Amino acid sequence: MNIAYELPILGVGAALPARCVSNNQLVADLAARGVETNSEWIESRTGIQQRYICDETEGTLSLAREAVGKAIASSGVALDDITVLVVATCSPERTFPSVAAMVQGELALPTTCFALDVNAACGGFLAALSVARGHLLAAGKGTAVVVGVDVFSRLVDWQDRGTCVLFGDGAGALVMKVQPQTGVEPVGLLGVSMGSDGTMASALQATGGVSLTGTAGVVEMQGREVFKHAVRQMGSAPALLADVGLTLNDVDFVVPHQANLRILEAAAKSLDLPMEKVVVTVDKHANTSAASIPLALNEAWERFDKGDVLLLQAFGAGFVWGDAVIKL
Ligand code: UT7
């Protein structure tokens, strides 16, 4: 007999660096480095008003550890019941071991927990969600922690005003388990759909890497090109919704990757969804890469009701993009 499974979301958590940097502060810091920009440009072109930036005591590992700890606490799940920990990041603490393995050790998750990192840049959280979903469904039992964390303050070129004003640091996580379907309709993560186009790799990339230069490199982006593709791919949600038996009318909230308010507005318009349904945190966090969707989920968590349908949407370097549908 085939068993129908569902993947309820049990909790969320997030972590931000202690230091919040407003546009005005950033403009002054950059001026001291000889880089000319202004708050009006940053806010009108991106919607960003501030970002959080790590100091020397903070980093990918500390943010991930805090977000995972909070998500597990909010879920009520015992540490020993975590069977898989997937961390999405392209700014790992070390080249190896993985951030996930380090978090597993520091939080004393059981050694039966499979801990791994995935790198799909800004598309990372949905890639990690997809990996965790596959792992849970294959096992038919278990509980996953899915994390997005990035520290782009250590990856941007602080002399490049076209990119350095766009990013912030942070981490977010959710806890999801697999169980036989309990009601008539499944709840939780209903589906994930990912896509990629490596021919666009050079439109958004780091200039270095272990194999290429032995250094991490810095972020390099053809902003307008990325903008155009992001809006187009974020319009691809109806296909996944149809796969899970829903339409755009069923969507209560969109939780998109937070790169630019203008991208969110253009994508909402192309889907004919009102902005009231779109969770916006880019003003507070800037672009936190893999962390932006779980940070936004955590921020809006109290606004959601049981039964709400969430559409998660990501787009980033690769290009890699994806949609996910969650019914709470
Ligand atoms: O998270 C992964 C996905 N990433 C994204 O989705 C980002 C997508 N792209 C974007 O969000 C936008 O393209 C940007 C915010 C990056 C740029 O906005 P834009 O409206 O496309 O501006 P632009 O790059 O075409 O630059 C317009 C002008 C240029 O000046 P000129 O040549 O017109 O005189 C730039 O030199 O803005 C200038 N500029 C700045 N001026 C003040 C670029 N950066 C700055 C700055 N301050 N920080």
C-alpha cells in the first residue's frame, strides 16, 4: 500500500549580526574609503534602508548556530530527533568541513544526523529545502533543519559601489518533519521546483575560488541582466502551483528572495498579485543571499495563520532559481 506523506513546518528561527548599518552610516563609511554613493540612490533603486554586518566575533558559523538553535527551540523538537541538517551557503566559515557539520557538533545534534552544505548562492535556501525534502521522503521518517546563511560583507568588493551597498549578513532556519498524511489534504511543504542556467554564470559570480585563485574572490554582477532574469523566473510559479493542485488565487503570502524591492514589485505585477501579499524585508536586511527567504519567513511568521498558503521564490547566481509551496 502506498502511504501519502506530508512535511509540516514545525518552527522557524533567525539570527542577525549585532551591528545595524543604515544607508547614511554606510555612505559615510564608504566616503572614508573614497567610494562615492548616496542614500537616495540606494533606497530608490533597491528599497534597502539598512543592513546588518558582522563584526570580527561573528560569522557564518555563529549566525547559523544561533538560527538553528532558535528554530529547534520554536519547533519543540528534541535535538536527538533531528535526522538531517542542510545548510545553504556560498560564504562558508571554512572551505571544509561544512558549516552543517560544524553546527551539528557545536549543538550536539545526534551523530545519526546527516549534516551537509549546499551552494546555490541566493537560490540556496530552496535548494536546501529540496534536498531535505528528498531525504525525508526517501526515509519516510525523520526531522530536518534547513538553514540559509551568508556573510557577504566578507565577499563584496568594498570599492565597487554597484554591489557593496546591496548586501547584508544573516541566517534563517526552519524545522520540518515527515509524517503520514493526517487529514484529507496534506499540510506543510507541498512541493519544490528548481531550475538552473549555467550559461549565465558570468552575470553574477565571485571572481575567485579554491581551485581558481586560492582565495574567495569578490562579488561581480551585471545588475540589469540579473534583474531582468530574476523578474522573468519569479513569474514561473503557476506551474508548481498547478502541480500541487493550487492556483495563484490560493496564495496568501509570497515570501521571495529579497534582492531588490523593484524586482519584488515587478514579479508581483507579472503574477497579478497585490503587494500586500508579498513579504518585504529587503528594507531591513538588504540582500542576505541564502538567508533572505528564511529571514523573511521568520519575520512574518506571526502574520501567518494555520491553513495559509505561502509561495517561496528564489533567484540567484548560476543562474539557479526555484519556487516552493507551503501550506501551514
Ligand atoms: O541576489 C541575487 C540576485 N541579485 C539581484 O537580483 C540584483 C539585480 N539587480 C539589481 O537589483 C539592480 O540592477 C541594481 C540595484 C544592482 C542596480 O540598479 P540599476 O537601476 O540596474 O542601476 P545600474 O546598474 O544600471 O546603474 C545606474 C547608474 C549608473 O550610473 P550611470 O552610468 O547611469 O551614470 C551607475 O554608475 O547608477 C550608478 N550607480 C550608483 N550610483 C550611486 C551604481 N551603483 C551606485 C551607487 N551609488 N551605489
